[in-house]
Amino acid sequence: MLAYDENGDLREYEEDEGIVICKHCKRAYLQCIEEQVPGFRDIAEDVCPYCHESNN
């Protein structure tokens, strides 16, 4: 799959790399999944790095 990276360069991604399409601005971005810190609540919100809208 071809998509633009965070620097605006067109590159090829594998299908299972966590690329998602924003529901608001329709741009592809790499979804980051972080480990939960023990004792804190898990964040279930996915925010687009381009338009900063939530993609729950």
C-alpha cells in the first residue's frame, strides 16, 4: 500500500503495519500502539496527527 509518511514523503507500507485512514481528513497515517502503564487507565482514543480529530 502506498501512503504519505509523517514527513510528507510517499512510501510503501505493509498491509499489517497499522496504517489507518482518518474519518475526517481522509489521510493515511501510522497508528501507534503503546503499552499501558500499570495503575493508569487505558486510553481508547485514536487522534489523527494531521487534523487532530478523534477516530474512535
